[in-house]
Amino acid sequence: MPTPFIMPKMDMDQETVTIIEWLKKEGDKVEKGEPVIVIETDKITSEVEAPASGELAGILYKENEETPVTKVVAYILADGESEADLPKVAEKSEPKDEEMVNKDEGTADQLTTQKAATPVAERLASALHININQIPSSGQRVTKADVETYIKSLDGVQPRVSVAATPAARRVATEKGISLESLTGSGPRGRVQEVDVLEAASTQTPETRKPAGIPATSIPVVGMRKRIAERMTASYQAAPHIYLTVEGDMTEAENSRKRLNALADKQARPKVSVTAYLVKMVAWVLKRHPYLNASLIDNEIQLWDEVHIGIATALENGLIVPVIHDADTRSIDEINECLRNLTRQAYNGELSKEEIEGGTFTISNLGMYGVKSFTAIINPPQSAILAVGSLVRKPVVIDENDTIAVRPILTMTLAADHRIVDGVTAAEFLSDLVGVLETPDSVIFQKIN
């Protein structure tokens, strides 16, 4: 019996992945453990290995197509097996509910004898109210191209949709981005009037209106971008965010980092980055404020014993958060080297699952882009995220005599989940963080070998 090639679940709450590339084609020989598919989740790009040796057959999902996890995506034929041994088409495709052809178009018996079609072709045919059995196929299954060819042939014979409408109604519909097919006309014999279009336009929200006559590039929200959108929306809706902003005088921190980098130059080591420096400080403070290093899970607040700090890292097609594990027990040099490696791997798409999981707190630093301050959305299920702005030199009062001096000032905004963290708790965390940044040596050098 052919071996089913099942799409693995990459994360606990993962429902779909996007197939980026099939490394093998139908009919190719594959070996067990050999990479066959390149997939993308919201976090990483990964390879999926063949579960058995044999011939790849019955591919059900194409490149750039979203694929449900734990479902069969193809089969592997052993020696002596052929495509005739593959399960029936109805068993192979296992279409999701939204991919089923409109049941109004036939009875249950008719559906079971429906032509084999790709999920994309089924969705397109269903949306256009076309019976899939009427569409000639160029291969074993009806494809999207077959549906489009069939539509063009219909267009050559007669209009697929004919809506009676006044010229004024057509003009306004074009301007407002309203589909005439969606309207019920109030004129004679159901003719769409201008007033019908205006009434429909008034019920649309600004978000759903389509600007008329403006060219645009359509980018599907899939893969990493879709998952980011879902997670951030869920976080913002579920967690009541509170925001607190502080400024810290970074004079001593700058001097401390200069001393560290002077020592690094002598020992031919990489210089310590501002982000690595902040990770060290934040980790130290988190150990003293456990509610900022916590999660709300199953109606219980989990105070994590270990400090694993995620660093929000921008990629060309989204955002990823590699994690510096056990940041509270690492020296500044270890944190700096770990951060350098994680950043390089993130840009090259080489991060492993372990390197992006388990974060208990996140830092998002946009200071290098000149952003003075901003707010960030909490990375669930964490209880807080620290948004770090740019270092700005400005005049400040430095003593009780109102002496003014120019100092490097850093603005930081903490977003905290108000279900877990009270305002005073968040304020105390920020106060201690500013305190160690303004007198850093006792923290920085305690782990230097």
C-alpha cells in the first residue's frame, strides 16, 4: 500500500503551512529522510523529509499553496506499486469545508461522482457557480487553468452575468467599487438605479471600499505574514495592553560599553552591541520582577524560573523573534555572540525550531532607524514587551541646583498584559531598569570571566 506523505505539525497551535517549493516532482525517486518539500510557517522556513523510500506520486498541493497540517499531501509508491494503488480521489483530496463545491449544485450522489479537481479549481468554480463536471480537463484533474479556459469560452458565446442598470448606476458603481451583481435593482424589471448603488456604498465601511481607478499590486496574506497578522490581532484583542514610557540617562552605560569594546579590541573579539547590552540589563531586572517574566495559561499565571529573551528581528517578508535562552546566567560576551549568530541565521533563513521557541520576554529595538519612541504588541503568551527607541542627546537638569547638561537619553516603552501585570508592578520594573542603566557596572561585570 502506498505510504501517505503527511504534512507534519511544526507548532502546537499550527493549522496550516505554505509550500514554498517541491524539491522533487511526481515520478521522482526519493529516499527516506531526504528533503522533499520546503515549507514556510509564521516563524521559520523548513524542509520536510520523505517518510519512506520509493516514487513520489499523487501530489495534492502545489507550490505557494496553503496546506493543512496533519493531512496527506502526497504518496510514496514502493517497488511494484503504481498510481492505480493510490486511494480514491475523494479520499486523497480531503477538501476542507470551505473548499467543497456548493452542495446546492447537486445531490449527495452527484457529489460523490464529481470530477477530480484541485482545491483551487474547486474554489474558483464554486465562487462562479459553475458545475465542475461541465469543465473539460487537460489532465487527470480539473485545474485552475481549465476553469479559466472554460470561462473564456463562455465569454465568447454569451455574457456569464448580465445586470440591467442605468448608465448613471454603472458610473457610480465604478467610482465606488460596487459590484452591480451584488445589488437588487429598484427600477422597472429589477433594473439597478443610481440610488441603489449609493445606498449600497453608504453601508460599506471605509476598510471595505475599493478605491476606483487606482492600480495596485495584490499580495496574498499567506504564510509568515498571515500567521503574524493572526497572532498580533489575537494578542491585541485578548490581552488588555497598558503602556508606560520612561527615559534613561545612558551616560554611564555608554562609558561602560566603551570600556567593554576597548577590551574586546585588545582581545580581538566582536564589539558589544547596544541590544546585547540591553539584554543583559533587562535579564537582570526580570529576575527581580517575576510578573514581567510570566504567562497566563489556562487561567493560571505561570511565573517562569528561567529568563529567555526574544529579540524582534525584521526580515524582508515579515518578523521573527529568535530567543536568547538563559539570558540571566550568560555573560555580556556570551549574549553578544549568541545575538550575532541568531541575527545571521534569521537573515539567512537558518533558524531552528528550538532557536525561536520558549521566549519569556521580548525586546523590540527600532533605535537604529531613528525612531525615538513607539509602542509594541505583546508576543503571546508573554506578559510584556519592551520597545526601545533611539539614543538622543539633549539638555537635561542633572542636579538639585538646576544645572543643565547635554546627556544621551534613551526612551523605552513597556507594553504589559494588564491581566497579569498591574501598573505599579510595571512602573517598578521600569524604574529598576533605568536604575541599572544609569549605574551599570555592578551588573555588567559580575559575569565577565
